Amino acid sequence: MTQNYQHILALEFAVKEINKNPQILPNVTLGFQIYDSYMNPRWTFHSAMDLISPKTRFLPNYKCETQDNLIAIIEGLDSASCQGITDALNIYKLPQWTWVGLLTAGGINSEWITQAVVAEFAQSGICFALTEIIYTVGMADEHGGVQIWAPRLYHNIIKSTANVFLFFGDSRFMIILVWLLGTGITREAKENPKGNVWVFTAQTELKSYGNKLGWDRHLEDFHGAIGIAAHSHELPGFQELIQSKSPLSTKGDFFIRDFWASAFHCVFPNSVLYNLSGDNCTGEEKLEDLPEELFEKQITGHSYSIYNAVYAVAHALHAAYLYKSKHRRTMEGKRERSEQPWQVNHFLKQLSFNNSAGDTVSFDQHGVIITEFDVINWMVFPNQSFFRVKVGRMDPQAPKEEILTINRDALVWPRGFHQAQPVSWCNDPCHTGFSKRKKEGAEFCCYDCIPCPEGKISAQDDMADCSQCEDDHYPNKGRDSCIPKVVTFLSYNEPLGMGLTVAALSFILVTILVLGTFIKHHDTPIVKANNWNLTYTLLLSLLLCFLCPLLFIGRPQKVTCLLRQTTFGIIFSMAVSSVLAKTITVFLAFVATQPGSRIRKWVGKKLANSIVLSCSIVQAAICFFWLLTSPPFPDADMHSVTGEIVLQCNETSSIMFYCVLGYMGFLAIASFTVAFFSRKLPDSFNEAKLITFSMLVFCSVWLSFVPTYLSAKGKFTVAVEIFSILASSAGLLGFIFFPKCYIIVLRPELNNKEHLIRKNV
């Protein structure tokens, strides 16, 4: 992979700069050795052992040279190989660098991904549609072989409902991924390509293989991929080093000939590379002529990291020398020992310096680099050329809301999404008016959409729960927004209020006419025969009963709320007690006519007046106690009726309200009972039949009132009570007084004393 040659140049460039700088490590020359791991952990382990062996033979842990001391190791980009170096050299306390892959410290470690990555993503509401492991060719043999493992993995990727794939790995596993997508592609996939967004870690880069393996044609699958890379700046003088490189002028670089042959597709005599064909390499070729996919001219994040790593070693070693010069202790007859790796490791912790590009390089107390990362957007073209574009930045040290910044306008997405922002969901999002409910047995980000319950809304997509509207608002039909409630009350201007008002006024007029008729004919026998004082009292009570509904119509006020139920209760009790007095008077009048009756002394106006007065006083006492303890007041009902704020009178005490109704019902039942037993008395003396029918209607109305009142809502509760008042009052007026008015007005010949006497005989 020809791009990796830049890493060697970055290492060489840093060492040469340090050796030319008299401010760092004066009288000390840095050198380096490079070992190729061949992407093989065994070769990596062998190289680690070779580093601590004599030059002439492989004998680990036996090294007695006074020069060429090993001070530090800069590990590669392969996470598996780096782990081998760490395990092998940890006992020597050699400084090792994990900062190149800081965010993917476990790389391909599935246990680390499960414990750290999955949990971290879960906190942001992200879960995984599938978790798969990519193996190298050697690893695949342990999992059934490539023929079994590769097709299954390819099928899972292609058939997955996910459109975004995170790739935790390094460049050698990237090779396998490119091969996997290329060789596993089917005819169906070619005709209906699925757009996927690939997200790479800092260890992963797109690589060109110079078409030697025939895989480059599959790189286009990664167009629009997003990755992170160690933050980098162009280094002054680095381009000059690149331009000066040539196999003819460079000595000691054992990699340049292999790189040159691979990059320019030419052949050197006695080349160790196999299967190469082409013209002979002249050495006159120019690196700047190579396309970017073969060799990038601008420094990459990996190369920049290597450059900073070399400088970090140099500064730590320089600090160790300065410390030693201040605390120098010489012992006579003993040679002074050189710096040991563990001493350099100590000075690496909390090291901070500025590099030649002006960036600050620093480490924390644990020796972990404090760095920023660039967000990279990869663009791949049909001719398999590609380049990276910086579209954002990630700073782990910044405040939480500023850790990641991305220029969305600069992003290029995979072609399958037609430059629209990709979406990758387990299921379609829940629209407004719905909330999410987790699917049983599925990942937590897979859910069903359920409508918001009555009274709640969701104004955004994918709401976890529906929210309640404020008290003065209510949900619309779609349950995706709140609408201001309408203030309502039983008004004179609306049809219902207007109709009830007209009905009340009509009954008032009829009552006045009946009262006028009785006053005009007060000397007639039919008026005198039924205790005209009680008749006038009943008519006046009914007149007031028909006036009561006017207190219930209109905007509730403090005074009207105090008077509504109490006035209604007292007046109706007076009317019913008048009926009760009538029935008792009729009954006693008949009994008193019997020979030797002692009840005669009870018959008279005093008894009737006492009944009306005492019954009315009891109801007045109940109402007075209600007003004294918990008086009604104007209130607004926000919840009973959807979309309305109902202005009403708060009765405060339903017990007192039903006490008023209960007492009135008691009087009505008493009147009905007495009238029922008096219904067969002679007609000349008796209006008990009329009272029986009127009280039957009265009781029926108020018995049906209770369930209707309880089931009604808003202003209709007031309308129900008004209707009951009008209906029961009209029943009393009609059944008791209509037959008498009929005789007085239309059959006056029946309204005489002779007729009554003759009928009685």
C-alpha cells in the first residue's frame, strides 16, 4: 500500500529536524530502525524481541552496546500488532504510544466493543441492527473457512435494514472488507445497489492497492464515508523532502525501492517483490506525478502523529538530560550510565510542547495524548481515485455541546441517497400525534407507534411520550398541537339559552294570566272551594319558580352564584309545601265533616299557613347553613369539556346541594302520598286527583334529573337543571290549574253553588 510510505518519510523528517536543532538534545544524535510487521502478529512479536537483542544475533534481553540505546518505541497503526508489542515490552517500561488510536483502544476486541462502545452508543439512543466480526484469512479458518464465513457476513450486511455501518478496525481489516464487498456482490445488488454510509475510526483509511489485487474497483462502495483522523497541519519543509526522494539519491532507505516499483509500476533488477511486470525503473520518476490514491502529497493524520511522536520522545529525553545535569552525581572510579527507557517514560507524562506547525502537543498525567481529531469525508470517483475532505472537528476537551462540529453543507453522501441526508432507523419514525412503544423482544430503538391518548399531544416526530396541553389549551384532531380553549357559558345570545329564556318568560306570562283569572273570579265557588289563600300562594310560588332560570342564564357572577341554588330551593319548597297544605286541608276537611269528628278544630287557614311557613323555614335553614359554611362562587371548569373553558358556579359542597334536593323530594313524596289516598273523596270538595297527577310528574322530573345532571357536562348541566325547573313547575301549573281555568272561562255554568250542591247530593 503505497500511501504508507508517507509514514516513513514523516519519521525521517522529524528525526532530521531534531538532529539539526541545537535547542533539543545538543550533543545527542537520534536514530531509528523500522520494522515491517507484514500485518502479522508473529512478525511483530519477533521484531519486538529483535529490538532488545544484540545487532549480530537474536538474543532477547542481552544487549551491552554503549551506543545505539533503545529509548522508545513508536508502534504502528495495526491494533493487533501493537497489542503484541505492549505485552512483550511492558516489563521493560518502554514508552509506547496508544494515542494514534485513542478512541478505538481495543480496536477489533469484541469484548471491548460490547462493554464500552455499545454502552456508550446506547446512552445516545443508538443500538445495533447487527454485530459482526471481520476476520483475516488465517482467522477465518477457525470459523468454518472463508467459503462459509464470507458469504454469510456479506448477506447480513446487504440484507440489514441499517443504512449506516461503523467500522472498528484498522487498515489490514479494511483490505478484507473491500475484498468482501467486491467478491460477494450479486447480480441483484449490482442492479439495485443499496446506499450505505460507512463510518471509520482513526486507525482506518482507504488504501489503493495499485490494481495489483483487482480490488480497487470496489472502493467506490465507500464514496461518502465518514471517518476521523488525528488533527494535522502541513509541516514546513515536508514537501521539499518528498520532492527530493529518489532511489538514486536516497541511501539507507530500504523501503524506497519497493515503494517506487509499486507506485510507478516498474521493475528494479533483483527486486524482492513478486509478480511485478513493466518497464525498468529509471529513478528519474517524480513523486509529485503520482495520483493521490497512490501517494498523498499532503501529510495525513497518521504521518502527522508519527512526527509528533518522534518529537515527544526527543522532548522527554531532553527533559531527562536537563534533570540529570542539575542533579549530577559522579562516583569516582565508575562510568556514568546513560538514560534508561523508564526514565524517559517518566518525563513523557504531562509533557507539553509546540511543534513546527504551531500545534500544541501535550499529554495528561497518565501519558495519554491530549489531541483533537479531524472529521474526514471520503470522496471516491468512478476511476477509483479518491481524496479526503475535512468537514469537521472533534475536540474531547471542549464543552459537551462543542465536542463535535461538522459543516453539514460540505458533506457528500453516498450516491444512493441522492445527496439527501441518510436515515437509518429500525422502523419508520413515529409522526406527530403518536408516541413510541418498545417492541417486545427487539432492540430498544425498535418500537411501535401508538396514538396519543385523549387530552395529550406529540408535536414532534419520534416522541417518547405524549405531553399534556396547558389548562387553557386542548389537543387538535391530529393531536399534534394545542389549540386555545373557547370560553363558554349558558348565554342569552345562544339558541339554547335563548330558548330556555323564552320558555321561562312564556310560563311566567301564563302564570300571570292564571293568577289574574283567579283574582277576577275570586268570588266564584270553584275558587273558594279550594282555599284561595293557598291557591294564591302556590301561584305566586310558581311565578317565582319560572323566574329562577333567569339566575342560571348568563355569565356567572358572585351574587348570582350565591342566589341560584338557595333561591331555587326555598321557592320550590314553598310551592311544594303549598301543595302539601292543600292535600292535607282537603283530607282534613272531608274527615271533619264526619259526625263527632275532633279534627274540625284543626281545619282552617292557620293550619295551612303553618304548614307552608314551617316547611319553607326548614329549607331556608339548610340554605343558610350552606351559605355560611361553603358558599358557591364563580369558577372555570378547564377539563370537563374538550376545547372549552366552562364558566360556572362552583357549588363547593355537593352534599349540601343534594340535601336541598332531598328535602324538596321529601315534601313532594309526602304531598303525593296524601293526595293519592285522598283521590277518591267526593269531587265537589276534592282536587286530590289533580294534585296526584301533578306530583307524579313533579317526582318523575326530579328523579330523572339526578342521573341526567351527573352525566351532563359544561353548560348543559345548567340547561338540565333549568329544564327540570320549568318542567316540574309547568306540571304543577297545568295539572292543578288548567281544569279550573277551563271551567271558569269556558264552562261558567258549572261554576255555581247549586251545581256543586246537586253534584254532592
